[in-house]
Amino acid sequence: MNWDRIEGNWKQFRGNVREKWGKLTDDQLDVIGGKREQLAGKLQEAYGYSKDQAEREVDAWASGLGDRS
């Protein structure tokens, strides 16, 4: 899925993000605001991921969104 679309519809994707990464708080989701780099950074903080791992997780999640009808 295109990150511009995710960013523009962030409020709709927040629930999906909370399901996938339950350690992220509402405040963190507000800060992320649909920005890919922010999401990866918060995953690094919350889950102890390396930068590469966080980016792979984010990309895999976004790719999965495109599969939905």
C-alpha cells in the first residue's frame, strides 16, 4: 500500500496497527501520524527491533494492507 494513502487515512489504520503492535500507545500513534519512519522508530523503542527489522516489519504490514478488498 502507498504510504501517502496510509498517512492520509491514518485514523482508519490505527486500529490495525494496534492489533499488530499492541505495545504502541494512543499517544505514540498520534505522534506517528501515518509516517513510515515514525512508525519504524516507535517499533524500535517498544519492541527493541533493529532499524532494519523495524523497517521490514512496517513494509510487510503495509504490503498486507494491499491484499484486502
